[in-house]
Amino acid sequence: MKSNKQRRAEIKAHRLNRALAQAARLRAQDVRPLRADDEYSPGRELADRLVLQLHNNTYGMLPAFYVARPFTCRDCGAEEVWTAKQQKWWYEVVHGAIDSRAVRCLACRRARRQCLRNTGPGANLLREQTDRLRALGATKPNAQAEAEIEAALQSKWWSLRVVAIQTLGRWGGAENLARLHAFMAARPEGGRRYFGWERVAADAARSALMYRERST
């Protein structure tokens, strides 16, 4: 009788072999049409493109489905598999960037998170401020919260400004929604300003409004 450790090792090896085979087929540019029963094939998960469009500003093609991806851990060198279910959770629940990939195994991710926690407050100030702004979006606005959002909109960090715009969308209200529409109206159509903050702000405001429409 096999132990649980042996079974886990066999499952991991099976997933790795399956992911390697799928990666080889993708590299071979297998363009055979997706059959109706393929959505239930092992190691594959259908993607929700509506969710992906809300949180990804890209000119590239969004995936129709996810397949397991083999990778080598950046820290320990272990051979791992980023499963299709994990990818679906990362892209559609956590809203990770569509071009991001897994680079560390579970053990190394946990070790890295623990190391970051042990560095003490202020070691990752930008992330702390971002988490603070996101937490404000789940509460009713008051004078202090509104002042924090206004300060974030003037920050030199575009990521803080984007989260502040998202918070305005979560708060709602005629004044906040009017500001989001103003951001969208200021979107440049071309030229050098197309790659500036105005375009980023307009896209963030559009995503915030779309998210609000879907959640109401």
C-alpha cells in the first residue's frame, strides 16, 4: 500500500509530464479546432474573457482556456507545474496581469512572504499604501478617507493613482462618478500624450465603471 507521500509524488510527476506534453503541442503550433468535449479534458480550464477584459489593458489575444504550464522554481530549481485551475484563480479572482507567470514553488513563495513579513513596517511602503487604499474602498467614505484618496491622486506613483480611481468607483456617488467620466473624457487619442498618465487614468476609470456596473 502506498503512503500519502508516495501518492502526492506520483500525482506531481503525472501533472508535470502532462504539462510538458501540452507545452510541446503548443510549441508545435497545433491549431486543431477545440472540440466540444475538450473543455472537460484533464488539465484544461475555460477562461472567462469578460472578467479578463475588465482587468487587463492589452492589445494581445486573451486566452480561451488555460492549460497546465511547467516551470522551474527561480529560487530552489525544483520542477513544478502551474495548473490550469491555479491560473484561473490567479487571473480571474486575484486579477493578476495576464502576462504574469508562476516563477516560484509553493515552499519558496511561503518562505519569501515570511521574509517580507519579518522585515518590519515600512519595508514595502508602496504596497502598504496600496493595501490601505483598497481597504478604503470597502468602507463608507469620510473626510479622512477622502483626503487620503486626494493625496493618492497626486502621488508620483501611478499605481497609487490607479487604486485611488478604483476606490472612487467602489464608493460611487454622483460626484465620484462624474470624476471618473471626466478622466475618461480626457483620454488622448494619439501623440506623445497617448503614453502618459491621462490614458492610464482613463483606462482605470473605464474599468472602475465597468466593475461597478457588473457588481450592481
